[in-house]
Amino acid sequence: MANDSINRQVIDIKASAGVGDISNEVLRRWTDKGYEMAVKEGNYDRSREHLNFEIVKGGRIVPVDKTRPLDVRMAELLAERGIRDPNIGRSNPNIRTAVKFVFGGSHDRMTELAFGNQEVDFEAKCGNDHIQRMPEIEKWAQDIYNFVARKFGEENIIDFVVHLDETTAHAHCSIVPVNDKGRISYKDVFHGHTKPEYKQFITQLHNELAEVNKKWGLARGTSKVLTGARGHTTESYRRWLNQECDSLEERRDNLQKAIDDLNKELATAMTKHKSFTSMIAHLTKDKEYLEKELAPMRELQKNGDAISQEMAQKIQDLENRKADVEERLADKEAKLSATAQEIENLRQNRDALEQEASELAAKATASEQDWAHSKGAVMNELLAGTMMHEFTSCYQRLPEEAKAVFGDTLLEQLATDGNHVATVALALMCEYVEQATSIAQTHGGGGGGPGGGWRKRDDEDDRMFARRSLAMARRMCRPSGRRKKM
């Protein structure tokens, strides 16, 4: 089982085309109805939202600024530095222009940093208005902010927001990956031109972060090298990614829990997608109806025909209704597109976890087989040793004429010199030829040695090599001048 007494750091990394998809969640830019839905479906506690904060240039702690969405902040950052966003003008923006981090740690330690010894009701999702933010969480966040600034440049930080209104305190940070030439290049900044380079960079990133977190009682976690293919993850999934598990069984349990969580999210997203699709269909019909109503009236206006004030008012009302429908239709189409992307990300996450679960199951099966084989080897060794001991004991009590039956056989050698034969055979299997020869000769063996070319052949398995080693050990341990019985 994992050692629960050790608090671990958490770092989750995702590259994407911009930051618009996470803006509302990170900044809590929700309407009251939206917040109610978020609380219902997630782990948010609105009574603790006032504890959230963000860090801006210079490491200053300020309240979360909801007036400037993250995509606006990113656009301003690029404009200020004269950097072109390569996704602008693309029908399918797919260039990784932003890297999103989630920093955190084990629940108990992060809760202690955030709230000290205050009693927080994490289950209620309300009634925690009296909870105060501890200075330790602010200092931890500033250390993490400074780490990001040193590593990727403070001028490239889009946002750094700390959430204390979820189950576990954590920090969100987005950066623009700008290379030495002043251009956006995720591969250059994260050394992602080859998989080995990227893996080495991410591993080093974990190590460097661990040095920062050491003073806060957070040890290095297990590295999970993520790719841009994985989508936005839930808090529980992020926590799972960085748990350190010492047993296959625990890892399999955590995998299944993460898959179950993603399946629930996927079902919710599918329901939302179906709902938006239905809304769009109804709004499209409304728009077509209004256009049909307006067409003859517009024709009259176009021809310059005199129309009554009542007709003009009717045209204006229809135009207003049509504009309202078009606005709602655009909103629902945007939400449908975002939901479709969410579904795709969740499916990718789930598929990746199911693949890992499959590989883990195969590893578990192999481990069980290895365990069984090791136990079998112990049993075989015990049986062989017991049988050799019992035969040796019986052999010594046999009359000479009965012993003659076993003359020059392996049984005779095992009964009279079994330990030395076994020791020489083992040395030969380890290819310690000089040691095997010395042992055999020291104890009266006159059968020579196997020569300098003794080794396991390419065409033989361990069992065949063991048999050949035992046969050679018998010959080497045979006293000189003793002839083989015909």
C-alpha cells in the first residue's frame, strides 16, 4: 500500500490552442444559475469563493479579476509584446499557444496550508463563510509563481489563480510558450521535438518543483508525462494523476475510479450536447419562420411602396425578434461546439486510462505468474533438497552390493558428494568457470574443466543450460581414474 504519511506535490500540464475554454471555470465567471449548476455537478463551495485570489506581476496578491477573461488577457499580452497569435484566421485553430498548469499537493497538507486548524465542512458546499485564508497558502503560491516566472518568464504568464473553494486547494497557471526568438513554439520551450527530450524536460521540471515544495512539506510525486491530446480534467482526475501507489492493486483501483468519474462527466456532457442540439433545431425553425414573415414586407419596402405605420411597427418587431433569435442561436451553437470539444477530450482521457488499465492488467497477470513461478521454484528446491537428503541417508545404510547398483550415476554422486556437484553446477550456470574448476579440483575432482568457451548457447533455454551445467559438474567432480560404468 502507498505510504499515506508522505505528502506529495501535484503538477498537471496541458497544452492547447488558447485559454478560452477554461476562462469561466478558473475565474468563476458564472451567472447565479451557472454557479448553481457548477456546485451541483462539481466540488465547488460558493461560501468559500471569497478566499480565492490571484497573483499578478511582481508577485502581488490581489482578488480575482473577473472583468478580464483569460483570452482577453492573452491577446493583450501578445499585443503588448508584438507577438502574432498563429491561430488567428484559422478555421480550425490547432496550434498549441498556451500551456495550462495545475499545482497542488496532498489534500491534508494543502488544507493545512490554506485553513490551518479551522474546521471546514467539505461535504456541505456551503456554510463556510466564516473560514479565513491563512498566510501560508499565499506564501506557497508566491513561491510557485516565482518558480514559473524563473522557468518560463514572468512576461509570459497569462494568469495565476489560486482556488480555495474546492475539495483541495490548488493553483491554476497559464503561460504562452515563447521561444528565444520571440515566437510561440510549444516544442521549443518544452523540448518536445522528440519524446525522450520531452520526457527528460518534464522529469526535470518535477525535480525542480520538488525543491521548491520541500520547504512546504510536499515531496516529489510520481511523474505522469502528459500530452496535449488530453483534455481538461476534473479535480479528482488531477489528484489521481499524481498519486504515488506502491501496489498494483491500489493503482488498478485508482484507475477504475478515474474511469468511472470520466464516464459520469461524459454522460453529463452528452446530455448537454443533446439539449443544445434540440435548442438549435427549435431556434433555427423560429428564425426561418420569422424570415418567411419578413420577406414580403421587406419586398414592399424595397420597392418603395407606401406602408402603414402599423406595418412598419410590425416589421420592426419581427426584426427585433429575429435578432434575438439569432443571438440565442449563436450562443447555443458556441456552447454546442464547446460541449463537442469537451466530449472529445473526455473520450480521449477515458481511452487513455482504459489503455493504461489494460496494460496494468497484463502487468498484474505477469506479476502473478512470476509470483507463482517463484513459489514453484522454492517448492522444487525444497523437494529436491529433501529427496537428496533422504536418499543420502538411505544410501549410507545400504550394503555394498546394493550400492553397486547406483555406481557411477548421478544418484551416487549426489549421495556421496551432492553439495559439491550442486555448487559446481551453479557456478557453471553463472559462467564462473575458474571458480567451478577450483571447487571441483579442491574436493578431488579429476574430470577437468569445460574450457574458456563455456556459456549459455543461443539455442538453449535456462532448463537446457541447467541440465548441461549439471552434466558438466558431474564429470568435473568425478575422481580421477574412475571409469564410467557401462
